[in-house]
Amino acid sequence: MRRVFQFAVPAVVLGLGLLLNSAPSFGKPEYVKQTKKGCTTCHVDSKTKPKELTEAGKYFKEKKTLDGFTAK
């Protein structure tokens, strides 16, 4: 019984740590497939400020494509 606790307690602590440190994702996998670009192309920082968009992100939000976008 003691052996079970030796593995269960660290596993629970590790699992809770991973759960509490993960950020929700607002992007969609379809966007990555469509644009062939990473998250940071459209988002300022996908972990701390996922809703804050770059100029490319604002362009994509409006046009639903990055075709024709030029960085300023």
C-alpha cells in the first residue's frame, strides 16, 4: 500500500501542475493548415496574451486570409 502512495502522490502533483500551467487555446488548427504559419504570426504572445493580435492577425481576422498582407 505504501508503494502505491510513493507513485500516486507525485503523479497527482505533476498532473495538477500541468493542468494549472496550461493556457486555453483560442486559435483553430484549420487556420494553421490554411496559412501554413505558426501562432505567433497572428498573436502577440499565445501564452500570456492570446487575444492580442499582431497586424497580421488583424488582417487575417478581417479578410480570413493572409494573401496580400505586407508587414509595415
